[in-house]
Amino acid sequence: MKKILTFLILVLAVTNAVAQINIYSALSIPDSLKKDADAVVRDEYIKVLVKDKNTARLEVHEVITVLNEQGKKYLSFVQFSDKFHVLDDAEIKVYDILGNKKNTYAQKEMTSLNYGEGLVPEGKVTYFNVNAPAFPLTVEFNYTIKYRGIFSLPGYDMQSPWQSVQHSVFEVEVSSDPGVRYKLVNTNNQPVITHDGNKDIYHWEQKNLIAYKLEKHSGSPYSYEPTVFLGPNKFQLDDYDGDMTSWKNFGDWINNLYLKTTGLPDDKKLFYQAMVKNAVTDREKAEILYSYMQNNMRYVSIQLGIGGLRPFPASFVDDKKYGDCKALSNYLKSALDAVGVKASIVIIQGGMNPRNVLEDFPANYFNHAILCIPQLKDTIWLECTSTTLPFAELGPFTENRKAMMVTDNGGVLVNTPVSNYNTNTESVNTVIEVNADGGAKVNALCTLKGEGRDNLLMRFHDLKDDEKRKYFITEKEWKQPDIFDISTSPNKNNPYVVNAKMEYEKIYSFNAGSKLFFEPRLYPIFDEEIPEYEKRMRDYYFTCPYQAFDTTVYKFPAGYALETMPKNKSVSKPFAQYTCTYTWDVNTHTLSSVALLQIKERVIKAADYTALYDFKKQVMEDVNEKIVMKKE
Amino acid sequence: MKRTVLIFFLLSFLLTAKTQDKLPSFGKIDKADLEIKDCDFDPGAEALVLFDVGEMEIRYVENLGWLSESIYRVRIKILKASGVDRAQVTLHYYPKNRLEEITNVTGISYNLDENGKIVETKLENRSVFDKTIDNESAEVSFALPNVKVGTVFEYKYRHQRKSYSYIPTWYFQAKIPVKYSALNIVIPEYFLFSTQTTLRQKMDDEKKNETGKWYILRNIPGLKDEPYSAGTRDYIQRVEFKLTGINSPTYNEDFRTTWAKVITELQEDEDFGKAIKKNLKGTSELDAKLALIPSTEEKVRTVYKYVQSNMQWNESYGIYSFKGIKDAWDKKNGSITDINFILVKLLQDAGIDAKPLLVSTKDHGSINTFYPFLNQFNCALAYVKKGEKTYVMNAADKYNPFNLIPYDVLYTSALVVDKSEGGIIKLDSDDKAENTIFFTCSVDADGKLSGQATMNSLGYARNVRMHLHNTARLKEAFEDNSGVNIKVDSLAVNNEKDEMLPLEQKVGLSGGIQSSGDYYFLPYNLFTSLGKNPFIAEDRVTDIDFNYPKKYTVTGSWILPENFSVNELPKNTKMIMPDTSIVLSRIVQHDGNIISTRFTLDLRASGYSADSYPYIKEFFRQLYLILDERIVLKKK
């Protein structure tokens, strides 16, 4: 009897082995999985084991066939370790097209470095890049990550763009206490849940998913990638016990971290009280203090204490006059407190395309902190790391999203302001005095508010004069002048003004005999990338909504006569607007074009993409029009 | 006991070393420095280094051995908001076996308060962080407190190295302007160092009665980023040191050397000549191929491609193979030198007389051939000379074929490491980047266009196009044309696998031509990717480096519909640089309903000196005006 059993096990093992061999050979991939794919997940088994609120591990086994050079990123193994996660026992195997094993690399053969953008190391990164002598090529990754504390748990990215999946399993095995919560995003793939004693097991499995394409400007991957999020109930980080089952409780925990970090010495309190003594409203007081912060403090990345979640005390910032986002926000909160204005820290995800914060699934989505002063009307939001933003403006880095406000009564989910195209306005007024030889003197005045202003303040304002000229020509794409003088608002005014005085030996683009062709403008008023798609699948994201006004006036001397000028143009869509009018004044020999461009919405629905493409096409037609003058 | 001795020496060192110019002492500041608004010799700079001073002494310390001890002192004025980041400082050192350490970091920032009084804020010790990156690198980092526009801050530190032979290169120049840069070296007279300077400004004259030797430069403008620049290494003002001999009463050694001696030593070196002798396993696939190949050239090509495809470059340089070629071969991963040693070894195994070749890539700077020191080189390539033919190969480059000199060492000097045939050689070549373009487009009655194009890319142009192709960016590059909207409907690439043939790219295209009223405009410069004029700066400091000569030929035909008439053709034009190094020609002809164009741009020189910039700038200005011209059509 014993013998038979051994035999059975042996047979099972052999059949298993045979079935496995296929997985490593690129030849066995069905054609359907190769279409639009740079890589195929052949076999994936990801297991999350949560023992208690302090201990968890992630075990990953992954076999991926990379089909071409664009799939090269799947050949890089990169894992970060820090105080709360440690990479353990990593191994990489490489197989050729037939599935023959060519190499095995152990963790000790990989490169390990400490990393950290700021003053102190944030952790260790372990990496290895697998060489691809030829494609296709199959790699196998086996590794474990140990978690100390389950504050943030790994999720399951079911399928990335340009990637197909042959077979994949995600399994979560968790002690009923503390338990975990899960959330499905962009998928309806429900887990099979089983119970084994005091353990709950969640099992997701999927087979033969064909690859999908990524369209340009599709926003955050979390808006389209099928994903499972895991969130803790009870957790522990360092010695801080927490509960994430509600925003309130999560906020309580953050409050606990901020405890004893606020508060200023008495002389400092008096200092700030004196500073605002003539101010009446909360808004006025806050504006004075914010401006003081902007002129006297600076951002320095310094991630120390409780996984970079606990700020340096206000007294530290007071001494050093620097801090990270938390420390600076917390400092201003303390200063405001000293003058009787109540402000709250808001924990938020910074970035142009943030991941959606799901109201019914509290978790740590965040990487940044700002400050909020709630008002009955026009609540004040403050980005404390910026030295350039106007008071109470946030910009696209933190607008349009949900974030967690930390109040005395715990966390509350709040919405930051919605970007408005009126905030982001750029006006350009250009006067072009053409001379008899076709050259010109040009005076251009650019006035910017909002995102355009902020961009210039960060990338342009502090440049040397020659670099400023270069920026105007290469970044703003102005026609290259022969003589160029540029000046700006002396201070970081709002709106911000740039004045360019330019001279051109030849201002027209080209001629046909005695006819000269002039551009309606000397720079592109519209240069968004909006490619043609047969059928757009996903929403289109602009960086921010904005509007642009342009007036360009050509003054011609005697000897020029108007041959033709472009027709007036008007394109109107629910989400965008463009008009341009052209007028010729016979008496003054002046041709003026006045254009208005408005992108009113940040997000354009996939269903409206055809209209968006049509908008771009029509605007470009007008932008490419020429003014035709005849030289007598 | 050790410690007391060290401190004693340190104190005496501080007492004896005096700077040549009277600098304000640490903690003392002249109010005038806080009132500076701009840098007079480099206007508009974001910050200004008021002084940057290093004082180094090499001496013997009982129980510790030979030490070099340096005190560095830097004082910086912040002029613009973007300069505030300068107050976040990172100092690198080599931590292995405690060979180096950085200690005694102190810092102060100075500001004027609203009453014009000077306010000092000290850097606290506990805000200075010492972090390890890996075994061989570590850094000390800190942020000066209370820094904003107008602030002056300074810091100083002690950097100790357990060495008598190493004096780090002193860079007078930085990204921001430096008002005063000085290095003082105090060494026992029996250590003989030679120096090599890269300067465009005059160093201060020597003054007597000073301790050691001073190197001083004043008013040094900041480094500039310029397009087509070979990199800052040939340009940054600096002084480099090399120990050439020891001449003490008890011990004598001459390190002055010749290239021949250097070669002999390299061949005996465990990490160089001997490293190449190690046998590699698992090359049966290559051996099988080679058995069938009779010609040397074909053998070289086969081995090169084999190593090129099997090895992944880890982005690191260095002229030695410290971990050995076996380790790199097993991991299929290594430095340039590891990879090219593998290439040399496998070529030698195939009976080819391959040698290692030491080079300095362009961004590492050109070498002085009269100065036989290895620190001028940054990696090794493989070299084969067979009759009249030579092959210079870098198998870490995934795109360059075996018969082209890698572009980043082209026209540089290099050292062939071989006892009998070794020595300095010049890596010259006539190879260039050549793109030949043919297109035929039909325009319909509504201004829609359709057609085909065939592009052939040869020489260095082939590498560039192959890279675009492999990363799926070729289509995008072909769609980026000025003056016309082109959509690539089909794309076929031929001769991908055979690097001896031009890369042929066939495109089927559609799109629309631009119009204004009844006028329609046709460009003739398609698919060259010439983009925008790079030479827009008013003047230039660094030499212009095009890497290699380039040639573009665009031959096109536009087939017009009945309802269009030709209003104006761009004139036939020829433009030549005075020294004939650039030739442009354009011919446009009109016959019935067909317009034929032929445009050639021949950039025959691979580079220019900075002083010829006015000519280049003017030529390129004219060139881009010519490229912007259009064939003008009118609707009947």
C-alpha cells in the first residue's frame, strides 16, 4: 500500500512537471495572447499572509515572457526595503525561447543600495536587470517581502496595458483577527472566500486575458487598470496602534502622531500676533502668515519618524526655517493657532493624475500634506511647500480630488477645489511693426495667472537672460528673432508679466513672387497632443482647464496691400471653445487677429473624444492659416 | 593615544597654514556681502560662491601611517529663489576600511533683519547626517538653516584620507559662478607630484614665504549647458595631480613612466591583462558557428554580435575588471570593461589577435598623450588590426555594428595595450550618418494627400533609426514634420538583422496639406527629423560636437490635381560655408502636374571650435529659413 502511494505521488509530480514546462517556452503562447502584448504573464501566484496586525508576508512567484524591446521593463527586478518591509529570499531565473533555463540569479548577486532623496536614507533598494540576448525571453521571479506592521498592504494589479495574462492567482490568507478588507477597482472579479479555523482565505484566479492598449493622456493607471486593494482593519506601525475601518479612526491615529508636535514658544506666538495686529478676518490673518512662510521658510525633504508620517515639531521648523510638507503645514497650523485661526492638516495624494480615493474604503492613499482653514464660504486651502503659489490657490498638483482632513474628531474625507479655467489664464498681446524689407520690430506682452504663471515662476523666472530667451524660443516656441530682449515682473507678481521685445530680419514665412505669407501669430496658441483614434476607449485628461487670449496686430508700412486674410473662425463644443476674428483697417494699414481659446473641462469623456479630435482639427486649420500681403 | 596625536597635529596644521589672501574668518561676515544683488562677472546667476578654499596636508602620523588631511571651506551667497537649494549639501566619501572620513562639519547662515542687523544661525550637529550608500560610497548631508534669497551661508569640514599618493582634482569652476577659488597643498618635499591644468583664465602668480603651494583663480563664470557640446570635462577649469616619485633619504622610487611601461604593468595586472586570460564556459553555440566561418572579418563580426547580444551593460565604467570576466559572463551583466574583456577573450579563443584598447569617452574628456597616466581613461574596448583594416569595438553598445568606431570615442586618442604592437593610436574614420529619403505624394482636389516614402539609413544613422524602431518610436518620428500633417498608415523595416546593409524603412502615408483661403502649401523637407534650430544662443563657450559628419538627401515628387496651379516654387539654392564644410542645395522643378524636389544637406565636419560659432549660428539661421520655405499652390 505504501508503495502504491509513493508511485501515485511520483506520477503526480511528473505530470505536474510536464505541465509546467510549457509555461517557460515562448512557443506555447496562443496567438490571441500575443496580440497588442509586449509581455505575457504566463503563470503568477501571489500570496499575502497576514498573521497579526504586526506581521505579514508577501510571497510572489511570477513567470513572464517578454515579447519585444518595449516589454523590457519586465526584465528589471526592483524592490525597496525599509523599516516596515524587508525583501527576503529573491531569485530570478531566465529561460530562452524554447523554455530552456539559461541562468539563475540569487539575491546576493543583485545590487543593493541605500536610497533617499532627502537628507536621511529612506531605505534600501535591491535591483537586477536581466539581459535579453533576443526576444522572446522568459523570466521567473520568486521573492518574499516581510511586513512589520500592516499599515499599507500590497494590492493585486491584475493586468497592465500592453500585457496579456495566461494564468494568475492572488490569494490572501489572514487571521480572522485582525482580518483585512478588500476593494475591487475596474473589475468585477469576486474572490472565492473560504474559512479554515480562525483563518480567512480569499482567492482570485484569472485565465487568458487578452492585452489592452494604452491610449495617450488616459490619466492615472488606477482609473483603468483592474486592481484589488487590500486595507487593514486594525494595524500597528512602530508602537502606534491604529484602526483603519473608518476615516474617523484613521484620522484619530494621524492625530496621535501629530500630538506634541504643534505649539510654539510664547515669544514666537507674540511675534505672530504682532504681525497680524491690523488684520481683522481669518482670511487676512492667514494671508499675512502664509506670505511670511513663503518668504522665510523652505522645503527640504527629510523623511524621519514613523515611516515618514510624523512631522518634525513646529519648534524644529522655527529654528531651522525648513521642513518637509508635513512639518511646514504643521508649523503654519501652529502659527495660525497662535493668532486664533483654526486650521487642519489635510493628508492628500499629490500629483497631476491622482488615484481615486474610495470613500467606502479607508486606506492610506496619501503621500503629501496641505493645510485647510474651513470657512462658511470660500474655504482656504494652502500648499505650504510652495514659495510661488498665490495665497489660497492650490493648482493641479492637489486640486480635483478627495483627501483626508485631520480634525479634532478624527479624519473626515473632503474634496479639494475643482480646477477652473478662469484661474489658469494666459493673455498675449503682440504688436508687429513690419518694415519695407519684410523685417519687423515686435513687442509682445504676456500676462499669466494660475498654472501658466506657476510654471514660469518655477522654470523661467530665475533663469539668466540668455536662458530666458532660449526658453521662449524652445519651450514657448516663439519664432526665432535676430535681436531679443526680455523682461519680467520684478517680483513674483500675480498676474505675472513677461515683456519680449524682438526684431526680425524676415517676419513673413515665405513668399510667392510679390505675395508674402504671414503667420496669424508668432507662437502656437494651441499645442495639445490629441491623436486620432478609431474608437477611444478611455477618458482624456488635460493637465488643467485653461483659457488663452491672443491679440496680434500687424502694422504695415506703405507699399503693402492686403491680398487675403483668413476667414473668422468659431468652434464650439460643450467642453471647449475657440474663436478667432480678423480685421483689416485700411486707414491705418493694420491687420488684427483676436483669438480666444478655452479648455473648460479637465476630463473629456471617451464618448466625446470624436468631438475633441474635431475641435483640435478645426483649431489647427485656423492656426495654420496665413495672412497674404502683396508688395507693390 | 592615537587620538591625542592626531588632534595635536591637526591643531598645529591649522596654526601654520595661512591662506594667501586674507579671507574673513569663519563666523565673520562683511555686511557688504549680504547686500550683493547680482554677480558682476556672471549676471543673473542664481547664487554666487564667494569663496571655495581647500587646504590639504600630507604627513606621517605615528600609529596611523600616512594621512592626507584637508580642511574645506565654502561660502555662498543666494541671489535667486532657485538658488536656495544650494544650501542642501551632500559630501561624498569612500568608507571602505575607514580609508576616508568626513568630520568636524560646521556651518552658519547670515541674514539681515528688518533693521539691517546681521542675524546668525548655526548648523546644529544633530542635523548633520552620515549615510552609507553601499560598501564603497557614503555621504554626509545637511541643510543649512534659515536660508532664503539674500542669505550668505558657509560651512567647513575636515576630510581625511589614508593615503599619501592621492590628491583629488580641484575644480575651480562650478554650475554657479565662483568669485575666489583656492587650493593649498602642503606635502613633504620628498613626494614629487606633477600637475596638469585645464584653464582658460590666468592663475594667480606664486607668492613666496607661504606654506606649500597655492592654486588660485578668481571670478570664474558658471558652467553652461549648450547644445551639441562634447561635455564639460574638456572645459571645466581644474588642476589634476599625480604622484610621480618618492625621493627620501631612505627610499627612492620613480613613478614617472612611459606608455610602454604602463602597458607592461597592465598586462601583468590581475584585473587587466590576467583577467582576460580566464577561461569562459558555455560558449558552444559560438564555437559551432565559428567552425563554419573561414574569413577573419566574418569571425570578428560573429564574436562581436554574440557578446553584444549576450551581455547587459550595468551602466558602469572603469578600466579594470575587478570582479573578473567569469563573474560577469555568469551574470550576463557587467561594466563596459568586463564586457569588452569578454569580447577580447572570445576573439582570441577564435584565433584572432584581439587586444584591449583603453579609451576616454567624450564626456570623460580628451587625453593628453604626453602624460602617460592611466587616470585619463575611463574604459576599455576591444581592438583588432588585420592588415589595413582595424576594428574598434564596444560590445556593451547594443546598436553599434562591429565595423564602426563607437561614436563616443570617435576621433579621440586611445591606448592599445599590447607589448609588441601597443601604443597610442588615433581613432579616426571617414564614416558618417547618412539618410537618403525618397517620397512620392499625390494631392487630391481637397488637399488630402497619399503616398509612399522609402528611407535608407547608413552608418551612424542606422544605429539611431534602429533604436527608434526597437522602441516603437519610428512611426512617431516620421509623423513629426513641419508644414504638413502626415499619418503613417503602414511601416515596413528591412535589413534589421544585417547591420552591413542600410536600414530600409518603407512608409505608406496619408494626410492633409496646409492651406489658407485658396492657397495651399507644400514642404519639401520631409522625414529628416531636423527639428528646430539648436543654435539660438547669442554666444558660446564650448566647442560644437556633431559626433560625426551627417548627410541628408531628400528626393521628392508631388503629383498635383487638375484644379491646382503652381503659384510659386522655392528658388533653386546652394549655400556653402566659407570653408566648404557644410553644403546645402535645393532644386525644385515643375513639369506638367508633377513637382520634383531634391534637397541635400551635407555636414562634412564632425565639429567646430567655439570661436567659429558666429559662422555656424548664421549658417543655421539661414538653413532653417530655407527649410521653412514652401511650394505655393493656388486652387483654380
